[in-house]
Amino acid sequence: MTAQGQCMLKHTVRRSRQLSAESIAKILQTLCSLQISTTTEHRELNGMGFHSRAAKSKPYITKCNAKRPMQWCKACRH
């Protein structure tokens, strides 16, 4: 992969991090006529320091769930 291709790949990923590998490959093909596979794309992005990770899901805190730790503390205080 050329230096220009790496620069375009980094710029594309930084602009919109939610894109899939296929859509990034299509953008690179239209902008700078690069035909790369998704494996090459993943390898280059890992080398640049971009790693795909899913966000951890967190439970919603309702009023009832917020009161429970305080109730437990008061019940177990003595």
C-alpha cells in the first residue's frame, strides 16, 4: 500500500469511525482508485493504532436501582 493510500485510509477512518470495512474500501476505491482487500485494510489500520472494539453495555439506572445500595448500607450498618 502506498503512502498516499495509507494517508487516505487514516483520514477516512478518523472522519467517521462507524463505517464498516466494506464501505471504507468503496470510499478508497472512488477517491484514489485503490483496490484493497478487507484483510489488508485491517492490517494497515492495526499498524496505525486503530483497533475495533465494541462498547460495553451498561445497565440503565432507575430511581429504584439508585436507592438499593443506600438501603443496603443502612440495613447492614450495625
